[in-house]
Amino acid sequence: MGHIAGIALTTAAMFLVVVAVMLNNPALFYMSTAMIATIGASRIQAWLSVRGLRFERTAPEIVSVGELVTIEITVWSDRRIRRPLVTVMDNLPSRIAPTDLSPSMPIAPAYDIPVRTQYRFRPLRRGVYRWSGLRVAGTDALGLVTLEKAYQTPPVEMMVLPVPVPVSVELPAAAAWGLAATEGNRGKGHGMEPRGTREYVPGDPLRHVHWRSSARSGTLLVKEFEAGIQAVYALLLQRTRGSEIGHGAHTTLELMCGHSAYLADQLVRAGATVELPGLETARPSSAEGSRHQEILQALAGAEADQDRTLGQELQAQLPSITPGATLLLLVALEEADLPDAVRAASATGAQVVALVYDADAFRKRRPGGASAASGTFVHALHQAGATVVHMPAEGLRS
């Protein structure tokens, strides 16, 4: 409104100048001069309102997809002037796919006194985000002129963790190491001596409920057992450049990370060891809660920025994967060399499960590579020795 009012006043002033000259009317000329002076003074005030400011941004280090995030910005004025209200606009990365984004509250910075404003949003895309810089919009006291100024600020970094996306996957058992075995032994191997109790999670056998402890604590608890053998699963995601299909928060890689988070959580709860070759370099934690957080943080950093294909990645990671592990390959686009890599992995005694996504369900047109769900590619994976599981295309927040 202030911008429109300023244009209208400027137009009126110019009109009066023309009329005053044409009619040789001093009164109209003085009136137009006063209006032009008012506009000039307003512009100077708006210009000063966005100068001489300092900023500090505070953001949480780790959040989850869909969580309401509050970003706080502290503003200082380096000049001893009275300022009208200004509005701070942050350079939030668009790739974070923010929703429910609220504007920051207008503030009036004062000399050497910190004034705080904030805005909120919900991130819909996981990742590690780093951004800096912001813009300030200020106006004059009458609201006739609005000016903006960009400021460079210290960068801030925030990690957005994926939210587990539930999915039903039938995984084969290998020498009693498969998910079928661990699901039946969710307490880390029943038939052994119990080593403690933990909170009940959906899917725990009711015969393992520790009723006495549950009655004392008021929370349903189940017995936790020591396992004689642990299943080992290695998850490898297709992260080749150009292999992420979709837009915004609804992409193949986003859904892969959500499914991986869910499957890894279920497997770890069941007593299995989960490895993320290529995404983790440090030794994984043995504690269930810590391991779950480590997996989420590793998946948060997964990007489709690799030069080598999933087949090449599998070949390269095979020596570092625990012998006898079940390999879960998450793939959305066809790769000519993946069947050969599957054969090489199977030759080492590993079981290979290809979790196949239909890339065509994530794009309106069909540019780029062919979908991994095509019949010829699925047949090639079967022939190479992989168990193929077709994955759903739904489940992400929107």
C-alpha cells in the first residue's frame, strides 16, 4: 500500500507542476514543490531505515522433516537515529521445500540494543543446509516509500533428518539371518537368557511382555534377550548424478531415505546390524538409540551427486561389507552394469535384494533414463540372482 501511495503522490506532484506551468499559477507550483519535498524526505528516511544494521541468526542444529522450526534473528543498530519499522527477510534455501512459512514480525531497531524477530516454517525435504545473507525492507514514517537492502551475515547450518516412511517389505531369510527371522526374534533372540527390559513397540510378541515390571512402571515393557547370531544388512542407495527423479520434497531419493530410515529402525530394533556403505565412515554405535540417530544423520546427508553408478558403488564397497550380509539396493533408474555387480556380490555369498522404484511415477514427462521398474531390467536383476521388491511411490509428506 505504501508503494502505491508513493507512486500516486509522485504522479499527483508531477501533474501539479505541469498545470502550474501551463496556468502560471504560483500557488499550484508551491503546492507541487511541497509534495515533491515530502517525497524526497520520505525517500531519505526509508533509505536511512535500512542502513547501519547488524544481524545474528539463531537456528536449531538438527530438526526433522515436518517439524515446526523457529529461526530467530537479532538486529542491532549502529547509528543513533530513530527508525521506523523494518521487515527482515531471510535467504532460506528454497531446496528445503518450506511450508507453513510465516513472515517475520516488523521491528524498530534501536542504537546498541538487540531487538529480536523470528519466523517459522516446516521443512519438507531432508538434507544438510547452509545459508547466509538476508534482506531488510524499510519504509518512511508515512509509509510512502519502501526500500530494500541486502546484508551478508555469518552462515548458519541446519540438518534436517528424514522421517521414517512405513513400508511393508518381505525380505528373504538367509541362514536364519533374514528379516523373517529377526521379526520373530524381536527381543534380540528369544530362547536365551533375558538381559533386561525395554518399552514395547508394535510387533513385539505378547509372550515377551514383562507384566510385573509393566505394572510397576505403568508402561508396557518387554523382555530383551541376548542374541547368539546377529543378522547384518547393508543398504546402498542409488545416488548417481541425475538419478533423483521428481520435484521438491517428492523425489525418488527422498522416498528411498524415508524407507531406509524405517527399515533400518525395524532391523536395529530386531537385533540386526545395519550398515550404510558409502554414507558412513565412522564405526557404528552398538547402542540401539544412538545407532538410530546415526542412521538418520547419515541419510540426511545423502545426495544424488556421485559420478559412479550404483553398480560401481556396490563393486567398490563389497570388500568393506560384512561377509554374509544381506544387501538392500534401492534403485529408481536402469543401470546396465548393475546386474553384473549383483552377480559379483552373490558370488561372495551375500543375498541381494533390489528395492525397485518406478521413476515414471515421480515425473510428468519421461526425459532421462528408463525406470528401474521396467520388465526387462527387473528380469535382468532376477537372472543375476537378486530378489526384486517393487516399492510404493507414496508416503512422503506434502
